[in-house]
Amino acid sequence: MKGRRKKKTRRFIILLSIVCMGTVSGCSGQTVNRDTEKITATTQSSEEVIVGSNEILKDISVGWNLGNAFDSCVDGSNRNVDGFYLPSYYETAWGNPTTTQEMIDMVADAGFQGIRLPVTWYYNTYEEEGHIKIQEDWLYRVKDVIDYAYNRELYVILDSHHDGEFIYAKASDKNKVIQNVQDLWSQIGEFYKDYDQHLIFGGLNELNDKDNSWKVKEEYLKINNELNQVYVDAVRATGGNNTTRLLICQTYLSSFSNDVIEGFMLPEDVAPGNLAVEVHCYSSFYNQNLEDDFACLDQLSEKTKVPVVIGEFGVPASFQPASLKKEYAANFVYRAKQHNMTCFWWDDGKNYVLFDRENLKCTDEEVVEGLMNPSPVDTEYTSQNIYGSPKDYRYIGLNGDTGLEEENPWGSVVLTTESGDGMKVTSGSSYDISLTAIANADGIRLKSAYFYDDKKNYIGRTLLDDKMDATVEVPESAGYMKVVMCNIYGKRKESAYKQYVSTGELSVEVNGIN
């Protein structure tokens, strides 16, 4: 709940961490006025801690995300422009408890070597003379959690998360957004610049267009590259340990689709060897064939000549089959290690949960065991997916001759997956497509499957004859498939489809056939 920030002077005892010969130890506390004085962490000089991105990331076998806490979003009218709200109002807005040292201890004791700390800054900013300013209380509260991690010798990735209110890809607003990124990362960099290289900055998480459409356009790819350059330059300019700090730059939407990789350019940097690139990779099904994904990520690493960080990966509670969650986790981390990539499990406290943060206990010991003991897994499953998120569907029509999007003549919805490319398929193989359409979604049927090659060129389609279940043969040259469906009894609106998917009344399951 919200609370009025006290305006009187407050004094706090702060325990800082220092790094000596690669280890973290506590130093004597100091009394400071938190409203007026910036606490400076005592660290080694930047020359003594240059180890490079590869060496740092190799120290992190697997990491964990403190999701849906500092990255929680609230109504835009509750932007903390006058310091009215306490940091805890935002930290707990999505139902997770206040973060504590004991919580971070639990994660460290489980074996994780790093924590990714997603932070939404927008709601704790205000504008002054045309520039973005971050509320100092928010900076200090984030610092608290960084210190919790330092107390356990953990690495921390700190990013800008869910800040689409003022950081987005739109050409007409580009200069304004560039200024916002400059203002934001200059302040973040300045405030935390004296932390040693256990602190990593994670850049601009899942940059999207202003409409949050998840569409990929050349314009958006170019803006993403420009904003990454602004972020890197702003941090480096603050000096201190930021001159050589590991900075992670994210692809557009944090995606690794072919068009995103082709359009991504790594920023120029005055500190060579201290950049990495981040993507996200989720699955709600067991997929034995991960090599296709890692081949794309290898392509990204080869293009940029820097390491790839999988900043978010994981499986939801609805993962199918549930009996293979541990195996998926173990296999994914093992494959990532084989490709020299570091993974951070996404934990939102609810759907991707590993830890009960309230009661300080592990809720999925088998998955944690799989993450801590990565190993190759070979099962009979080649691919399977249940698409149950509104982000997986688009309210469009597809032209049968060209495969291009067009005006929506029948009120159709197309399964394009979150990337918009369609689902990745193996050429020459077969897939079972099963539609669930119940309650209000009753009457929706499968219309057709459209196929595209790896460069998104249209190949052709297969009609599915208004069925609920169908088997399709994938053409030899195909790499992606989109599935079109509509209500055979009458046109439905986009809002209706979104409701059907959100409530579980509409979903599509796709199973590969051996």
C-alpha cells in the first residue's frame, strides 16, 4: 500500500562491501544522511579489476532473476514525481514481498552465482528543466539489494525494465527518447560507479515500439542500435569503475530471430572486451532439439564478437510435459555451456517460481537440481508447444498468394508466436496441430497453415478444412509456420480473441511427430 514519505532528515547505518583479491568482505559501517549524501562503496581501482566480459560470465554458471519486484508496473498516474510513495509501494505492487538479505541468502545457498535485478525506473522519476531525474530513495533501495548480493559474493545485473513509458522505438520521438536514455543511465552510472566488476549493467530490456506491438521493423532495429550506443556512452562517461564495467546490450525485443540478428549492431566502446549481448528464451513445452536456437545465438556471437547472455529463460507452471521440467532445465543449461553462454532463470514469484519468497523455501527442488547439475538429456520428444498467451496471436489476415499480412476480412486470428515470425519448424517433418476452443470461443476452427523459409520468404499453405485437429507436412525448405483460425459462424473482434486466450478458452497445441 502507498505511504507518505517522511520529509524529516533520516540517518541510516549502511554496511558496505569491498572486494579484495576477488572476494567480498564487510567493512565498517558509517552514519550518513541518506537524503543529502551519496554513499560511496570502497572498491579497487578500475585498472585492478579489468577481467573482461568472457572471464566474468564464466564465473556465473547459472543465475536467477528477482522478477516482478523492482520491475513491477503501476498505473501511470502513480508516477512518484513528488516523492509521495515509498519504494515498497512499487516493489510489492505485483504481489511479491519486500526483498530481504535472507531471501538473497536462500538463492545463494541454492547454488546460484548471480542475480539479475530488473528495475523499472520510470515510476520513480520526475522531470526537471526538461531532464529525467530519479528519486533518490529508489536509487538507495536498489542499492540495498545490490549490497545483499555483494554480501554473498554474487554478481548482479542491473537493467532498465518495463520503461516503455519513456524509452521506446519511434522515429518521430527519437531525440526525446535519446535524451531520456542519456539522463537515465548517466544517473544510474554515477550513483553506482564505485562498485567493482561484480556489478554489471544490463541496458534496455526488451525495447519495443510505443504501441507495444512486438513487431519487428527496420526503423525499430536502427533505433535500438542508436539507443544502445547512447547507453554505453552515458555509462562510460561517468568514470570510476564504469570505464571498464561489463555492459550488456540487448537486441530489439531481446529476440534472436533472424531479422533481429541481421539488424543488430554492437555499439562502439572505448573499453574493448567489456561488452556482451543479451537475448531471452522461453518455452512452455519440452523441446529436445535446442541446437537450432543455439545455432542462431552462435550466429549473433560470431557477428558481434562478444559473449551472449540468456538473461531470461525458464518454463511456466503449465509446462508440458510436467514430468520433464527438471530435464529441460538441465539440458538447456548444459547446451548453453557447450556454446559458452550464461543463463539466468526467470522467477516471477508465481508462474515461473522456484522460491517462496515469503516463507523462504524452495518450491521446485527438482528444477533447481537440474540447473545446478546440467547434463545432456535425450528423450523421444522432438518438439511440442501449447500457445496460451495473447502475445502469440495477431488479429490479421494472410494473403493466400503472397503470405503477406492484409486487412482482416473474416476476423481471423493468426498464431505467429511472440516473435511474430511464426513457430520454428523442421523442414520435411510432420506436426500435429490441436485447437482448444471452448465456452465463448466455441465455433473457432483451424483454417490453414502458412509456411516460410528461414529468411521469411513465403513458400505456400496447407488448408486445414475448418477442423479442430490436423496433421501437416512441412515443406523441405520451410523453417517457420503460421496457423490461421477464425469463427465459422461469424466475425469476431480482436478484443474477443484476446479474452479467449487470456481465459484459457482458446489455445493451440503443436506436437512434432518422430
